Amino acid sequence: MSELRYDGRVAVVTGAGHGLGRQHALELAARGAKVVVNDLGGDRAGGGASAGPAQDVVEEITKNGGEAVANPDNVATPEGAAAIIQTALDSFGKVDIVINNAGILRDKSFKNMAPQDFDQVIAVHLRGSFLVANAAWTHLREQGYGRIVNTSSPAGLFGNFGQANYSTAKMGLVGFTKTLAQEGKKYNIKANAIAPVAWTRMTEDLLPADFAEKLSVEQVTPLVAYLVHDSVEESGEVYTVGGGRVARILVAEGPGYGQQETLSVEDIRDNWAAINAAEPQIVPANVGEQMGPLIQQLSS
């Protein structure tokens, strides 16, 4: 089978100085993409800044015969996000691929979580993804082509103790991704999200040390690389990936219970089992499809 290539494509990868983002950048560059390696160079809580991590990745790419430039701007500010995309335009003349990977952690139990801990995590993960995608959006629309991958998390989809801020941001990215997919459809812009499980400096305190090799970042990047390839047809989807396993995650709805008469509290109580039934499921592609059963009920 033929090798998947990215020759002629320009990719922006945020948070690419370490971990997952670094591996994404290396893989795309090795397959012919020109890459903007963005990283603020701070610690995992968002403190500090250094141009070193991004530049180190660029040097590794160029040493291996690829093309890349470093960018140290902050995804969490409009000016920083605009500068990231401008780096792609100035260096390579366009942008085709955006991989939103930048993130920080400020884990605390909910009773101990200060507003700034919540706000800063939202600012980098969710607002940062919005700002970078927003800065690229006009260019993607005008050229009639784009691939966007947002980095969600199992914590966002299913919750995790001590991560109210992180899980909120990561679930927000699911809705963000699905909306981008709908608005980008007519412009050949595909948007998908991943929920990775990998051993990185972000997760080293959360995952068993003996899983480090089995949950390597190299096990995540192939999915990301595929999702930003020209040939991908899927859009608006979420995939979990890690340790050699990949699976689609569904936002589904059960059959539910409905009646034309006004519901009472007692109706809810008496039909609670039907309301909670998981089968048969429907997997709406948009709000219109989700509203279908209700519209049908109201029209009957």
C-alpha cells in the first residue's frame, strides 16, 4: 500500500515542544509537511516561558531533512494565536492543518479549586483552541481546504476526580469540534477530536510508571496524522487512542419516553426505566437529528 504523505501541506502544531505535540510535528515533517512548531515553553502548570523547547524540535526536524520553524507565542491570547498562524503564512505562504494540542494542568479537588485554577486551564485548552482555529479559519475557508484536530480527553468525556477545570475544557472541545465540522463542511474543512491516553509530563503523576513504554506518544500520533490527511472523510468525530487501541466515541441518545400530554413529576417517576434505557441508541450528527424524535412526537 502507498505511504500517506503531506507534501505541499503546512501544519501548525501547538504545544509541540514536548510529548504528544512534539511527536505529531516530527511525524508530519518526516512525511513531507512544513511545520510550525509552537510552544510557549512553560511548565505544565502554565508558569514560565522559553523558546528552547520549540527550537529543539525544529532542529531535530531540520537535521532529519524536514522543514520547520519555531513559534513561542501564547495560544491563550488573541495576539499570540494570530502570531502563530502568521508565522505559517510568513514562513510557508499558507496554513492547511491545525493541531490544537497545547495544554496545562492545575489539578485540585473541587472544594480546593480557586477560580484562577479553573480560568487558566480553560484559557489554554478551550479558549486557546478557539483562538488558534479562529485565526486560521478565514485562510482555510478561502482556499477551500483545512484539517483541524482538537485534543480532548477521557477526563472530559467521562469525568475525573480533581480535574473539574480540565474536564470542563476537554468536553467543551467536543462541542467545539462538532460545530466546526458543520460550519466547515462546504469549504472542505474537516474537524475531529482525539481523547488520548499517553505517558507524558502532563500525565506522569496520573498513570502507573510501568505503563510509560506501553502508552508512548508514538501510539497516538498515527491517528492524528491520519485525521489531517487529504483523504480523510470523517468530520465531527471523537476518537479515543492509546496503547495501540483506537475507538470512536459516540455522543448517543437512548429511545427515551414521550407523550403528548403535559408531563408531570409522577410521569417522570413512573417511566424512569424507559427514560434511562440505553437501547436502541441513536447517534445524531447534529441538533436537527437530535430533535427528530421530539418533532415526530409533537407532529403525531
